[in-house]
Amino acid sequence: MGISLKLPSLTLAAANWMVKKNRDYGSLASWDVAADGWPPAFTGDPIYLAILPVDLAAVSTSADVLCRSLQQQFDPKEIFEWVFCPGLLDDEVWLVHTKRVPTALN
């Protein structure tokens, strides 16, 4: 695992949120969307380390492809305020609340 050099703006915004909140990267909680559903908007952090479903975890692919697959699988109509984006480490996926982590996309 290495640090990805080409990160989307949502990943950079999430990393900036951690720095501004003086949070350690290792303090990110994990969330299993397949088992637990979407995290509630009113509790917890706006960033989670996504636990990949078994079928996607077994496939060797990039984090970008994993994120698109997860978004299609769990939020195809884009009705939730949570988005999957690549994490700071290669092949890592974050679940980010777009209203609580401000980006230029909002």
C-alpha cells in the first residue's frame, strides 16, 4: 500500500477536514454499508473507512472503480448525502458525508 498521488477533490477535502479537526488518520472508524446501511447524518464523524463487500473486496481493481461500483450498488439514484471516494492509501475507500465535509463540489 502506498499513498495515491492523484486524489479527487472530495478525498482532499476529507483529508483537510481531518487536519483542521486535529484528527489522526488512524482514528477513522470503519462502516459496513452492506450490513449496517448508511450512517445516520446526525451522529458520528462525516468520514468513515468503508468496509468493502466480499464480492468487491475479492476483485483487484483501483479505488476509483471500487467507489463507482459501491455508489452504483448502494445509492444508484444518488439520494443520500454520503459518497464513496478513494482514501489516502491505494485501494482504500472512504464514505464521506458531502454536506459536512465542504468541497468546491457543494
